[in-house]
Amino acid sequence: MGLALRHSYSSTLFKAGVHIKFIQELMGHSRVQVTGDIYSHLSPGLKEAAVQKLDRFLTNKKVLLPA
């Protein structure tokens, strides 16, 4: 039961958008890659979301730059 609770806890953190490095530290994994290997499947749209965030960031920055 303890392992299931541990996995549920870390999965919920990951889905809530908590930074993976923080989850790694909380879970005591030796490397952030271990955490990523275990939990990255929870967000299949993660790459698309990252591209959209970058696009919004760059678009907003263009507005702020002088012409």
C-alpha cells in the first residue's frame, strides 16, 4: 500500500505542474532522469504544451521590443 500512495503522491505533483527537479528531490531519486522515466508518460501533451508556451513567450516579447 505504501508504494501505491508514494506513486499517487508523485503522480499528482507531476500532473499539477510541479517542477520535476523538486519531485525528484522529494522522492529521493538519484537523478532527475529517473523521475522523468517514471512519470513522463503522465503528460502525453507535454511537448506540445512546451512549444505553445515558447510561442506565447516569444510573441509577448516581440510586442515589448522597440520597433
